[in-house]
Amino acid sequence: MRDVKRALVRGIPASFERALAEHAPAAPIDVALAQRQHADYAATLREAGLELTELASDDRYPDCCFVEDRAVVCGDTGIVTWSAAPSRQGEEAAVERALRAALRDVRVMRPPACLDGGDVLRLGHHLFVALTDRTNAAGIAALRETFEPKGYTVHQVAAPPGLHLKCYCSAPRDDLVVVADGLVDPRPFLEAGGVEVVRIPREEAYAANTVGVDEQVLVAEGYPVVASMLRSLGLEVHAVRTSEIAKADGSLTCLSVLLEYSEL
Ligand code: CIR
């Protein structure tokens, strides 16, 4: 048995211009550019040392590339989640198949429970989850039922200012949380113990959403203060272009599910 570090990703569909967005973007989504940005993201994960499982995109689901929302995985256990957004219901089937091929224990959330993985921040054996328009109390209960018997603690935190909890915070390592100053209260994370909080300036809030792979971190391109703060912590920074992803309210964590487990 060996530890496998793998990421599940799913390509950008041709229908991506119809992806959900809280505000219509000033310029329409350039789908071909979004696909190139996604390919660069996947290549960066590979460069950082991850193996990838790449699911085919599905034009019936304009948001299917935001695969993070459809599963929460800890160790050899995963829960496939149900979306509160009708246009995203159905994305979960392909994610469930991929998880069943990879994990020992796969649960499936059923409506009325709903949850987006973007609302769950993991720090080691602590899972922080927010109640949002996409995550309800039954979804949080399903998260608890799945992971608490496996030694994880689920903490409910305050509702975030954006669509998801991780719009303005992320945990690139188990001992490090990046939060946008004034937008996310870091106290619950600190209470978990053994955690350092990096407060980034509000002007660069979008870049609080990072993906960490060991001592490397993916950061949205164009946020120099965040990049330099993370470099000064000794992390190797990879800047990733996200202009088209951002038009659909997406950022970096949304585009993958990270898997770390022992092979079956
Ligand atoms: C949505 O509204 O569901 C997508 N357009 C964006 C999802 C972003 N996901 C994430 O931050 N985890």
C-alpha cells in the first residue's frame, strides 16, 4: 500500500457560457480560453506531483467543471453531494463512479439534503462547514454522519459573504489557513489548534482561494501581494490564470477534488 496523491478534475463543457453566475460578467465567457485555462490548471497540478483522474465534461451541465462541489473526500471515505442548484443536479453521477473506483467507502447524499464542497474547508481532522444557499442543515448532518465515525470533527462556521465558504479562504496545508482580512473570521480555525492564519489584504480577496500540494501552492494569477506572502512562508507559488473561470464565480479549489489515500 502506498499513499496516492491524486486529483479529480473535469473539463470545461462547451455550454460553459451558460454557467451560473451571481452577476453577469462585463464580457461574455470565452469558452475556448476557459478550456485553455483549465488545461493549464490540470498541468500545474501534475507538475506539482499529483496524478490526475480526468472526467469528461458533459454539455448538459454547464458548471460540471466545478467538481469540488460534488464531493467531500477524507482519506478512504467520500460523500457525493446533492446540489441545491437545479442546473447542477445530475453532475454527481460521473463523480460517484470515479469515487467508487478509488475509495473504500462512498456515501451518496440524497435530497432534501444539499451541500457544495466549496462550503467545506478541511484542516487535518477538522472539517469546517458553512450554511449557505447551497448547503443546508441536512447536508451538514450528512457530512457529520459520514466523517465523524471516522475520527473527523465537523464544525459549523458563520455564513460567508460570497457564494461559498472557500470564496475568501482556503487551507493550502493542514496547518495553514489563508483568509481575506475582514471577510472571514479566522477564530474557529485557530481554535482547532496548530494552525497559522495568513490574512491577505481585502483588495486581493479573490486570491484567498488557493490549492496546496505539499509545499507548493496554486494561486490565481494577478495577485502579487498574496503570492509574495505565501512565498515568504517558504511555499513554491504557481500562478494560474483564472479570468474565465472567475466569470462563472469559480476559483481554484472548485476545479478539483484532492484525494490522498492508500490504494485498494
Ligand atoms: C456555481 O454557481 O455553482 C458555479 N458557477 C460556481 C461554483 C464555484 N464552486 C466553488 O467555489 N466551489
